[in-house]
Amino acid sequence: MLYALSTCIHCKQTRKLLDELKVAYDYLYVDQLSRSEMDEVLKEMEKVNPRGSFPTLVINNNKVIVGSRLDEIREALLS
């Protein structure tokens, strides 16, 4: 699951990497949600990333990578 912002270059880089690796993933552009949906998603996201920063990637419900750490993402997905 990728929590992202539609205008964030780091979020776009992360999505591009996931696409290049042909990884199945879900994502939410949090900034495109209604206010009530956004509040709900941010509460959910803050359980794994208390800072609430973007991008936040949750891999298999147990590994969380915050930021555009492309090498770390690649390693986590390919190992």
C-alpha cells in the first residue's frame, strides 16, 4: 500500500519504481480525498508513520518505508 500525494515528485518516483519492478500495489493520493476520507486515512497511516509524511509504503502489512528510498524499496521487494 502506497500513501502518496498527487503533486509529490518523491511519490511519483516511488510509483515509477514499483511499476518498473512490476509489483502489484494499491495506492491512495491522499490529497485527492474528501476531507473526512483524508482524516480517516491519515489516522490509519499514522499508525505506521507517526510523522504522517509522504510517500509512505507498507509492504506485506509489516515493512514500512517512509520517503523515496528507492534502493531500500528495491531491496525489500526483491529479497
